[in-house]
Amino acid sequence: MLLSAANAVPAIAQQAATTPAGGAVKPTDKKVCRSEESTGSVFVKRICHTSTEWSTIDARNSGESARFRDQQRNGSATLIK
């Protein structure tokens, strides 16, 4: 139990260091956590980002999904690393 409390201190310090100088967090920069299920695991992983970061992640994922669908339709299913 003590080990987990000791690990939490750097995370709290890091979070405090990333807040704006005024101490107020912009509404668009609020921390949002989502749950992610992994294949082959019974545990759910929580992933937290700001609203702005989630928007960027969602846009990138949508673009990749659209690119993959286009490749499937055109018959050029070449994986790019």
C-alpha cells in the first residue's frame, strides 16, 4: 500500500506542473478518461488525455480507418508500416 502512495506523488507533481500559471484549466483542456478493453485480457485499462488530445486522436483514427476502407475497396490492401 505504501508503494502505491509513493508512486502517486510524482504524478500529482507532474499534473500540477502542467496547469497554466493562473491555476485555472481551460474547459477544452479538462482531463477526460476512457476505458479500453484489450483482447485476451479481462482487465479494463483507463486512458486519460485532455479534450484537445482526444480530438486529435479521434481525428487521426478516423483518417486511418477511412484510408483502410479505401484501400479495401480499391483492392490495394498493402500494409504501410
